Amino acid sequence: MQSESITVFIVAAYCSSHNSKWFSPGRQRKLDQVKSLLTSMGANCFELSIAPFNPEQRNIQAVSLCRDSWPPIRLIQLFFNALLLGRKIKSTDEHQWIWLYNTRMAEALVALALLLRKPSLKLFLQLEDLPAARQANAGLRGWLDGISTVLLSKRANGVSAVSPSVAEAFHHLTGFPSERIVLLPPLLDEAYQQKLAQRSSPFQNSYHTIVYAGGYTSEKGVDELLTAFQLIDPNHYRLLLLGPIPNQLRAQLVGIHGIEVLGMVSNEKLFSAYSEADIVVNPHQVILNSDYIFPFKLVEILASGALPLTTAMPGLDVYNLPRECLFSDSQELAKKLITAPSIWRNHRVQIDKMTKHTRKFHSIELSQKLLKNYLSKNQ
């Protein structure tokens, strides 16, 4: 692969404002990882944002394709601004790719406009969430996104999937050959791997540290976690809350014994929190189509070396997680938190094996090798 001659236009909803509904910690982390992978292979990357925000001023290789958040106007802006951008793309001997982060209608319109201007562009589909994966993306919106996904698959030169179940679901939805789909799972940052290599065994102190890191929309299930925490003795536990916590919820938690609201933190502090935790909780509510998605933070949780407590999530079946680590509601979660040390003792060997597998399978080195070989075969 002549990596030094590749140009990649990454189309995604870029948003750095933590208070915006467009912001997603998982998406931002995955986009950063993909860009890092591509640039390490010599690619020149440009960010094309489909979110209604201006890119950060420091990033000169970023373009916002819309300003309006109302769907009809936003989609029109995306298409025509992409058409205008397509005129500026120089035709060279370089290998030029359009890289779509997911395959919804918005991304499809940008791809269509660019391909109308430059038919020689290659198309890559990065599958994180398939259409109608969640209730919020179902209905008419999910149907339209499903159509765009099928149409994009007919033109795609390359496809990656976040998990084997997503790859299989995409194959059944579109007929795209399974053997032409490369796995590109969430990756563990090298700094996180180094931090985890130095961590001590959990449950060494008289009190136990519980960590939640992620979003705070209703589907994330944080209310269940907070309810469960009120049912246990706060003198023996402390709960650390990380991520874009809403101001209203932050104000409600002020002064509650045992709860520390850290909010958005640097990656270094996030990695430290995971590596020092005794228990990491993932209270996400049931997903509409679990085969259509794979949660980013689940990988970081399973790799943490702490006791993972989680609701039933897509992709868990391949990690051999002990059934005692699963819960369905706040009452059951509270019981798991109280008996966490004994759960750890009973399943420590199994959890250790799962942790080592997760750290290896989701390493940057492995994905870099697989992606490089895949792109070489599909140029």
C-alpha cells in the first residue's frame, strides 16, 4: 500500500461542545482513534462535519457542511455544501477516499454530492451503529437511514464493522459480502494500556470505589445507578461520576455523601479512574436492536481490571463475562454492589482471562495491521 499517497475525507458529526446534544464521548474518541490510525499509515485526513457547528479554529483541515439543526434545512445544506466542496477537490494520482462514520441519510447525501463531482473517489463505510439501533433512531428516520445504508453498500469499496454481530447484521441487510468486511472495534489507548499494566488488584481498601463514565441521556441508565447507590452504605463506598453530566443533575448531587462529580476530564484522569476503581458500572438500558451496535465504553470497562457490573449489552457473549456480573434494575444492582468483593473472589480467574483477552484484541497495533492490509487489497 502506498500509504503516503492517500487522502481521506472523514464525514462525521464532529462536536466538541460537552453541553450539546450532538456531543458523544464515544464517537469523539473513536473518530480520534480512526484519524490516528490513518495518519500513522501516511494518510492526509480532512474532517467534514455534518453537525451544525464550526470546527475548532486550530484545525485547518476541517470543514463544517451545515449551520442549521432543523433536519430538512440541514440535509439540504449538507448536500449543496458538499457539492461546492467537491469542486475544490483536485483530481490527482492519489488514492482519495470518502470515509463515512455510519451510513445514515446525512452521511449518504454528503457522499452522493462528492461522488457526483468526483466519481473516482473511493467510498469507505465505518459501521458503528446500524439504522434503528436505538429507539431514538427508529420509525421513519430508521427506515430512511436503512435505505441509505443499502444504497451506500452498492457503491462501497470498503466496509468496517465495530463487531462481528454488526458485520453479520449489515450483510443480511444489504447483501454485502461478509468476507469483505474488516473488524474495526473500539481501541484501547496506549496510555490506558500502560496505566492498566501498573494497576493493583481491586478491593484492597476498606471502602470501595465505584466508577461510572459516559453519557447522561435517559437511555444511559444513570438514574438506576443513583437509585442503587442510595440503597447501600455510603460509608463503605464512593461513587465517581465522569462525563458530560447536566448542570441540573450536578446541582442535585451536591453534598450527597459518597458521590463525587468529576464531569468531563482529560483522558489521563479517565484512565486513572478506571485503573483505580474497584467496580465499574454500566447501567445502559436495553437497546432496541442489540445486534446493530457495540458500546465503546464496554471495552474500556472490561479491560479495566475492576469488577464489571453491567446490564445485558450487545457483544457481551464473546467476552465470557460471569453471569453474576449482570443486573437488570437498581434493586439487583444494589445487591451486586454490596456483595461485590465476594463476586470478585468467586470469579477472579475468569475475569482476569477476559481482561487479558480484551486488552489484546482491542490493541491499536492489531487494528492498524488489519486495516492497513485491508486498504491495500481494496485500492
